[in-house]
Amino acid sequence: MLVLKRRINQSIMIGSAKVSVCRVKGGVVTLGIDAPNDITIMRTEIIEGQQRLERLIDDLIWTGGKSDA
């Protein structure tokens, strides 16, 4: 993992996406992301939630909807 320090209004480039620090307040950092439309940007907690839901659906399909409880 690469760890960088940036100040407000400073940016980094990740491929063709520009990530800028917009605001820092308390323990919260607000980022701005400028990227081409063909790049999907998602928060990791959303991706993890989708993966959990997909596993749950797969389990329900595999067990025929029967629960262990």
C-alpha cells in the first residue's frame, strides 16, 4: 500500500482519475474525484455489502431457501 500525505486542494492521479483533497474536518476527509465516465467509482463498504448479498443469495439458491436455524 502506498501512503501519501496531501493538503487541502492538493491532488494525486490514479491512472486517468484525479483525486483531490477538498476538506478536512475532524476525522473526516472529503475527496473529489474527477474521472472519465467509463471508470466506475464505488465506496468499498458498498462493494463489500454487494458481495455479502451475492453470497447470501447463492446460499439460499444452493440450500433451496432452507435455513439452519
